[in-house]
Amino acid sequence: MSAEEHDRIIGFVIGVPYLLGIAYLKLSLENNLERFGGTSFRFLTIYGKAVLNDDPRFIEEVIKRSREEIEEFFKIVNSTDVHELSKKIPREEIKKAYEKFYKVLDP
């Protein structure tokens, strides 16, 4: 794998999720969302806090180096058809993912 391909993949695998975790955590704190809670809220805020375990300079560097992948992600966000996407994944796989999601959050 070339260095360029590696950096692009890392941008999608680490950069985009880091940005999502940090941004959702910030949104949550600024809007006092904890009072409403919910499973997705809990999952995303736990992830955002876990990202903060890394050095802030490292986080900033990862996000900075992932700008192109982050921009590509936002284009996908704006063009995603949830109905079409749900047809591409077998129903059993979706059900198993749902069950795993709740197991992850068990105390």
C-alpha cells in the first residue's frame, strides 16, 4: 500500500470518527442534551469522551490531515438515501448489529 493510500484510509477510519465523536460531544455539552439522554446519545458521548483520551495535539493533527476525507464524508451525508442503504445490508446483519449496539452500553 502506498503512503497516500494509507493516509486516505486512515482519514476515513480514524479522522472521520474522531471528528464525529468530538463534534457530537461538543454539541451535547453546548445544548445540555444529557438531560434528555437516550441510547444513541450515550453511545456517541462515550465515544467522544474516549477520543479525548488521546493528546489534543494528536487529535487536531489527525482531523487536519483528514480534511479531504471529512469533506467526502459530508458529501455522502447530504446524499444518503436510508431506504436504499438498508436494502444493501442483510436484515439479519442489521438485527445482530442492533443487539451488539445495546450490549456495548450495558453497565
